[in-house]
Amino acid sequence: DEFAKIMTNKFKMSINREVNFFLGLQVKQVPQGIFIHQEKYTTELLKKYSMDNCSSVKVPIAFGYKISVDPSSESVDQKTFRGIIGSLMYLNARRPNIVFATGVCSRYQADPEVSHMTTAKQILRYLKGSKFLGLWYPAGNDFSLQAFTDADHAGCKLDRKSTSGGCQFFGGRLVSWSSRKQTCVSLSTAEAEYVAA
């Protein structure tokens, strides 16, 4: 309340006491904490790409599964593929569990093939079964900072580059996450982990 008073004195603005829906994010505020999810956006996304009646799967991408360019494979509609990837990237704002799989698929937007579309649809099928998942930020005064990193050594079949992943917790609350291909080629698992850190 004190912050709101200072801001309204300095700037012309209105203060909403409780946000329920903002740019596709659904926000539930309770005394115990705040829950942020994108269930409505996910439902609309599944309808848009005719995946609302599909069966769900338990993981966005299978462990150890690698996609790559296959010259003998058939190309798919680039506009549709890019639309799916763009929508998934928007979901990455509150769905850290699909960041890696979305990043892998996004590498093939220039000339998507059937295998790439199948992987993108796998992510959509995962979302169908997990659209109620979100981020829970419990109330509390813990201000400890924790960070975790990992890397898959030489995970890309094309250039043998590794992918770094990481997440940061502030007081046990997930505040930042990322997954990106490293800019250099690591010669060992230890080097890939060092670059990720």
C-alpha cells in the first residue's frame, strides 16, 4: 500500500488490487502465495492446431531422443511449424518444463521436416496432459539464492555442440531458467558442464 501511494503521487496511473489475468497468464493470489499458470492459453493453442482431442503423453521429449536434418525426409508447412514453435516459446514464460524441447525444435524452423513436426506435436500432446501445471510462489521471508546448471555433451548431431540448461531459485521460488546451445564445441563432459556453469 505504501509503494502504491508513492507511485500514484509520482506518476499518473491506476492500481489494480488483484490481477487475475494478464497477457495470457492466469494469476491466483491467496494468503499462502501466488500461483501462475497458462491453462486458458494452452487450451486455445491445442484447439488452434487441432490437438485438443489427441491423447496426452508424460514427457515433452523422450530421454536421449535426438532430432536432426534428414535429406530423405519430407518437408512440412513452414508457416504452421513456425506458428507452433512461436506459441510454445510464449508458453516458455511460465513452463520451464518445455524450454529444452522447444529450443531443440526451434533450430529447424528454416526447413522443417516430418520428424520435426512430430516432435513439436509431442510437446503439444504433453501440454494437453499438463495444462494445469504452473509456478507456485509461496509467501515467506526466505531470501536464499540457489542455482543449478547442466549440459548434454555434444547433444547436437549437426555441429556436436552441447546444450546448457540452468535454473535459479530465490527463497525456494523458481525465478529464472534457460536452455540454449553453447557457442563452442566442448571436448569433454566436464568442459560442457564448466561452460554451462
